[in-house]
Amino acid sequence: MPSFREAIDARDLDAVEAMLADDVVFRSPVAFKPYEGKAITSAILRAVIEVFEDFNYVREIGGPGSVDHALVFEAKVDGLAITGCDFLHFDDDGKIVDFMVMVRPLRAAEALAREMGARFEQIVSSAAAGEG
């Protein structure tokens, strides 16, 4: 099984979904309320991969076997450069149980919020249909 970073680099979202615990909590950089569950988290990740342009991880913090990883990324959103970090916490079975994203600068975060907001009904529908 590939690592999370390898799966994202390969744009293998089925592999990413397989890494999520059923009760995973996703903490968005642009929403106050966390999203709970594998279906909604997978749907959000599938949408954000479309929103980010030129997405690239530039650094990973956390060694093999560690339950906590931080992956620093760079991308563009609506033409604006964005830098962010995915903070992943894994359970004893190697599944992601907590997934928090932080991004900067503010203008790019606002663009991300707009782009994801425009897709939110589709994200919720995909999650409800179990499409992930």
C-alpha cells in the first residue's frame, strides 16, 4: 500500500480513501465546524484536488511508523499561490483518524473558500451517495 503522500502524488484518491478511518474527522482551513466521517472527508478531498492547481508536497515531517505526520504543500487557487500543511494523525491500525489542513496567505485561503463553497452541494451529494 502506498503512503498518503505517494497516493496524493499519484492522484490515487481510491487509495487515499482506503487510508481513512470510518470515523475520521476532517478539519478544514475555511470552515469552523469539523466534518466527521469517511464519506464526507473523501468527497472533500476529491473536490479539493480539482481546485488546487500545480499541487506539490515540498516537505514531510514525521518518520516511518510515526502516528503524526505534517505534509507541507504548495499550489495555486484561482491563480493565487497558496502554501499549506496537512496534519495527519493515524490510529493503531494505520488509518487516518484526524486530518487537519491549514493554509496561507489570507487572499488564497479566501479563494479556496470560494471555490470549495461553489462545490459544497456536490460534495454533500457525493458523500450521501457514498461516492466519496
